[in-house]
Amino acid sequence: MGIKTVAIYSEPDATAVHTRMADEAYCVGPAASAQSYLNVPRIVEVLKESGAQAVHPGYGFLSENASFVKTLDEIGVTFIGPRTKAIHAMGDKIESKKLAEKAGVSVIPGFLGEVHNDEEVIKIANEIGYPVMLKASAGGGGKGMRIAWNDAEAVEGFKISKREAQASFGDDRMLIEKFIDNPRHIEIQILADGKGNTIYLNERECSIQRRNQKVVEEAPSPFITPEVREQMGKQAVALSNAVEYQSAGTVEMLVDSARNFYFLEMNTRLQVEHPITEYITGVDIVEHMIRVAAGERLSINQEDVQLKGWAVESRVYAEDPYRNFLPSTGTLTTYEEPDVSSGNVRVDSGITEGSEISMFYDPMICKLVSYGEDRPKAIETMRHALDTYRIAGVQHNIPFLRSVMDNKRFQDGNISTKFIEEEYPKGFEGYSFSTTQIESLICAAAVIRYESCRRANTISQQLGSLSEDIPSVSSMVINVLGKNYDVEFEEVDDDSYGQAKISFFNTSHDVNYDWQYGKPTLSLQVDSSVVSVQVLEEKHDGFDLQFCGTKLAVKAQTAIQKTLGSFMPEIAEIDYSNFLMSPMPGKIISLDVAVGDSVTAGQQLAVMEAMKMQNVLRAESDAVVKSIEVKAGDNVSVDAVIIEFESKSDNN
């Protein structure tokens, strides 16, 4: 559009991608959001220094802050978003439900007022009927929200949500509404120019969530019919018109199994998942936001909105899916995004190799988006993108995202907001490989070992005796997932590099590849399937590989290597069962036990905060507290010892 840009950044973000992409960049303060990205006086100074004429607030921070918009109005700077009336009306969950009901929008039954204390919580929750949802009136992004199924959970959820709401939004007002069990979360994207033209850009399916935060989204929804889409769209437009909306916004709905839908909230900002709508409609939402803010009318009408193809978005987070998705911090020692040259993959990220993932901000690494002419093709494109996404230095949720893509319920479109808890009731325990996938992995390991040995044998000046003792690599033993396979690797012919027949376990596979040893990603065709494997590290007896998003230690040895390896002693594992260790970097909010206390399995021991979310740490078994190594207010790193328990030998 030819518009010059000005970026703001906090001290830790001095070298962030957005600061380098912008024409100008200004520091607005230290790491803490309240002192930087929420520091309105400093942002106003930057506006005056730079001469910027407009502000696009992005997805969070000040994007739904009416007082900030008012401040911009006072200094003659345009806010690229809705006016204060709409932000006020929709930003308050209590008032927004009243307005929605008045505008003829279906709403969830609940208490349309502010809840003040534990007694009110119990009284109102019982009047509505469990289960109920406790929500921060000013909330969003899953913060300040808890589901309660009984009085005890309601009181505990009220306290935690109230603290989260105060920390995240500076507003701890709470409301209670009926929890629609097992619904779908579907939202309608709207665009309005404030001059009489408001349109809806179809729906997005956002049901796959964890702790009320979206993880995988798609557009359109596999569940919504054209008739329901039109009804939802018209109600979203009616609500938008009721608050004289202009710019982009999203009306979120809960949809039950009978396709009845209920207003949840309206986000008066650009949504993280907007790219999937752009793919299926061909509408550049951000460009329209800018043009509307400049006073232009929308250049499209409702009849111009198309629905073509399918798009899927995976939110790639720096978190450990094997440890209940706890945030992970650190430096990205390796970072290589998937190939986007086809136009069917989009990577929206703000980091590069060497970037730091800190505890101060949301742990999202990127929004990974795939597109296809239909849903199966969009999912297959997403699989390949996840398989070729290289990230090291922090834990990430790609193993989980890859598992979702292969989940039968997801593939069938049979999803709800309970998808994760129902499909992963014990948490994510790892990707479940099929027999075909295991066979493909064995073939990949055989190719890597073969090419590794081929390269080693080409090194000049080797001692003759050692060179002669290197056995043929055509026979090897490969261990995958704890099971040994005797493998025969046979090149098709001497002139056909990258073509082989690999045999094991009474089966043989035709394998084709174009890969040189040392490249980080191996793509090969095994029979009729194409797979990608990342080579993370070579070890003396095999390789660390990443396959289907999962890191695997695969042994690939010649017969003599296997024999000699059996004489090596195994390293004993360290027992950490007598310690409560920090599952993530964060701040200790409270300690609920003292030295000498006897605790029972499941008892609350401490509360810690990470990335504005509060987490309760509980005892895994009955024990006696021997020592407490931290105090409330301390910042701790991952795996730091918080509490030590007496060992069984101490009690004997």
C-alpha cells in the first residue's frame, strides 16, 4: 500500500523481526508490558516524535482499550479499529450480552451482573445450575475463565480467575453464565465501514482449544450448513450495526449438536486466526481495516463474498506438550520455516534463529496456515508443513499439532471444545505411529545410515586396516521404538543414486530419495507415500530424528556395532520423586504448605504464574515436607526445586 511504518518495542524485543521490517522503530520501555507495550504516555511520545498518523494495535495489548482510542482522538491520530462506543459496549461481557439480546441475537442463559464474593458465586451458580462458566467481564484470550461443576470448584475458580483478570486486564469484575457442555466454538468475521455497509466473511471453526485458548482453527466449519451460516452472519451484522461498528471484528458463538447457536462475545479487533478467512474469501482484512480508518467505504458487498477452498491454522507455541503444555523459554538455536513458495502455506511469525522466547509475553512462535481446494488437501498440506518446520532451543507443540492432524475425529470433522480432553484424557503422551509410518521411519533411518557410511568411506588417507574392517552397510540392525529390525539395503543399480530396495521383517519397500548426508531434512518416497524426516543429531550408534513432529532416538548399527554396543554400561536415571520442581519458568504467587506438613496426593502446594496464567501445583503422592527452597514473589526457572519431601528412607 506504500505506507511507511513505525514499530514500537520493549527492551528485550530490540532485535525482533518487526523492528527490522519497519521504516522506524522506537523503544517504549523495559520487558514488563505495563511499562512498555501498555505504556500509553510513552507511546504518545513516539507518535509525536515520529509523526505517525495512525495506529494499528495488532491482536492484543491496547487493541480493545477504549481509553487509548480516546487518547489518540485527542492528539489527532487515527486508530485503525472501531470507535470507543463499540469497544466499550462489547468489551464489557455483561453489557455486551444485554446489547446482543436487545439486537435479537441468541444469548447464553446466565446472570447479567457483576459477582462480588464467594457467597454470591455459590448462590448464583446454583440458581443457573451446574456446570457454569466463570468469566472476567473484561477478559479474552482464555484468561480469567474457569468452568465449575460444583460449589468448591466455583469458589476456587472465582478466586483464581479474579486474580488472573486483575493481572491481565486491570479489571477483576466477574460474571457467571451457563456452560454449554460439549459445544463447538464458531465465530463470524465481520467488516464494517461505519457508512451503512456491514458484511460477514463466513465462519471459522475454533473448537480445538486448551484452557479456553484456541490451538487449531479452520475455515469454513465442517459442521455449519449454508442456512445456519446465513443466520449466524445476519445476527453478527445486526449486533455490529447496533453498536455502530466500523473496521474488522469477530462475533463468537457457541453451537450445540443441533446447530443452535448462542452469542459468546464480540472481539473488537483483528483476530489471530484471520489468515484462514483471507484464504477462503480472497479478502485482505488488514487492508480493509486501513482503508476504512482512512474514511473509505468498503469496496465489496455481501454478494461479493466468496467461499472457495479450505484453510487450516495451527498455532505453534513454545510449550512442552509432554508436560501439560507448560511454557518453554530460551533461545532459538535452530529456526527454519516451511517452504511457502507454493502459495498454499503461510507462516506469520515475528522471530528468527537466535530470537529469545521470554517469560514476559505470550509463548506463540507462529501462526502456521495451510490451504487446499478441499479439507483433506488442506490437512495434508499442514502435515507436510509441520514435518518440515525446524525448531530447536525451546520445547514446542508441533508433536501435538501433528497428532491432531492424524486424529480420526479431527479428520471426520467430529470436534467440539472438549476435543482435547476427550482425545487426550491423560494429557499428550506422544504420537501414536501406525505400522506403515514405522516402516517408513525404518527406511529413512536405513537411508541416513547408508549415506553416512558411504560418505565416511570416501574420506581419503584412512588407515588401510581400519578401512578394510568397515563392514558392508547393506546389512544393518535398526532399533525403532525399542524394537530391533534386521534390515537389508540394496541399491537398484550402481548408476541409479537414490533408488533402493529396503527389506526387513519379511517385507520389502521401493525407496526413492534425493538427499545428501548433512542436510537437515530428508524427504523420501516409500512405495507410494512421501514422508519427511528431520535429522537432528548423529550419534555413534544412530541418530536423533524428528518424524511426524516427534523426536526419536533411532539406533542404526552394523552387526559388529550392535555386538560391541551390548557391552556398554547403561546410565542410571536420577530419581526426582522427592522434589516438587518448577514445571516452567515463572513467579511463585503463594506457598500453601510449611516445613513438617503432611500432604496428600492432589493437595495444593503452591500457585505460580507464567505468561499471565496462574497454575496450581499439587502433590503427586502422600508425603511430608522436608524443606521449602523458595518464597512467594520469587522468579524461578524450569526444573528449579520448590519443595523437597522426606524420602521413605528418612522415615524408616
